[in-house]
Amino acid sequence: MLIEEGNPSSLSQHLLPISSDQLIEQLNFWQIEYKCFHHIPLMTVKESKLVQGLFLSESEGGGHIKNLFLRDHKKRFLLLVAHQDAFVNLKNLQININVGRLSFGSKESLFNKLGVFPGAVTPFAMINGVKNNIPIYIDKNLQSCKKIYAHPLVNDKTLEISISELERFFEKIGVIPNWIQL
């Protein structure tokens, strides 16, 4: 399959190693609490801000995030989850997490390592990333949020989930998130 064939919306979820529907079924089986919102496909943080009226605002405890799929100079990959407006200095980050020079991973690597298309990168992609030994780093500032908003492997849905329920998800898939100060 060519990566170009897929897009990050539900229309292409059948091309994913684990579909959004399968992820949601698994969350239900594990009795992980969440709320699902359907909306137009969103490719960027700028676009996602157009629908954030559906969700808790930041002042109400809403954690709106961006997800960066990165690699170091030795082609080791990682997922970084940060507040949507956080400035991420890759040079400082590489020192903070003790890795080599960081850059963005390719869309092919993203699909091979996390099983999603660009525009749908999410902490939920760790359901695939765990099999590929991909570490996840999450901004500690998000721990104070009542709810986090993340795509369920596609970009035309968003899940509202508490930090404790997100951590239950990580526990179920065998991932230990690295909470860091950005």
C-alpha cells in the first residue's frame, strides 16, 4: 500500500493496522471512559481551533494538544505530546530527554511505526507504537487538565478523556509514558 493512498479521516481507516473503530471497541472492552466527538477532518492545530467550541475550554480544564512524531540522528523514533500552543525547541528537547539531534519523522515512518497518517498523530497511536518500541514523552503541564482531546487514529473524530483514563489505556497496552517539563 502506498502511503499516498490513505488520508487521515475515517474514510481510510480500513488501511490502518488498527482502525479507529477497533480502537474504540477496545477502549469499550477495557471500560475506559471517554466521549467521542465527530467533526470535519482536521489536519493542523490551527484547523482544530475552529471546532474547539465543542470541548472544554482551557479555563475549564481542557487540554488541547499537538503531537510530534520525531526521530534522532540514529533513526530512533519517538512521540511527543505537548499543549497545542507550546513552543517546542528541538535542541532543548534532545538535551532534556538525552537523545541525538532531532528532526521530524517521514510519513512512511509514521505509518510504519505508529500506524497512522499525517494529520492523525495521537497518543492513541501507541497501541501500534508499543510493538515498535516507540517511547512517548508528554508535557507535564497537561497533568493538570481535567480532560485531554486526542484523535482516535483518524482526524474526523476526537476523544475527550481524563488523564487517569489515558494512563489506564497506556497501562493496558504496556506503555510507560515519560512525563517531561518542556
